[in-house]
Amino acid sequence: MEYLYAALLLHKAEQKITEDNLKKTLTAAGVKADEARIKATVTALKDVDIEKVLAETTIATAPAASGATPASDAPTEKKEEKKEEDSGANEEEAAAGLGALFG
């Protein structure tokens, strides 16, 4: 993942994403650079329009980031409440079992 982060950092700094630049960025961040992974990352990003991908990703995540709540929140809350009730019973059972060890 750090290889992609380094590539995004280079892109943001308007630098070419080359093997040398990627290696320098990773090394500066304290990451032990793997030449094969660097080469694979540069090759994989060669024909990718990073700006377009970032724009599409921003559009896809914008509703969640803007505070809009999905319609499926209500069922999720019920599941969470049920899990909390179940965890209380499990704690009691665990405590009873521990008591038998020392009892």
C-alpha cells in the first residue's frame, strides 16, 4: 500500500512517477524499498489517468462523506443492540465458568 501512497504523493507534487522517484520517496519515508514492487507499481500506473481515478473515487464517496445517512441504518442499529444483549449473557457465563476454577 505504501507504494501507491508514494505514487500518489509524487502525483500530488506534480512529479513523474518513475522507479527512481518512487524509490527516493519510499526511502525518505523510512520504507525499505523493494525493486520488484517499485517496478510493478510504475508499470501498473503507466497508462492510468490518476486525476480521473481520483475524481471518480471522490464522486463515489461524496454522499458518505457529506453526512448523508443510508436508508439501511435502522436495521444495523437493531443488530448492534442485539449483539450488546448477547455479550452481557456471554460475560455472565464466562464469569460463572471462572468461578468454578477457583471455587
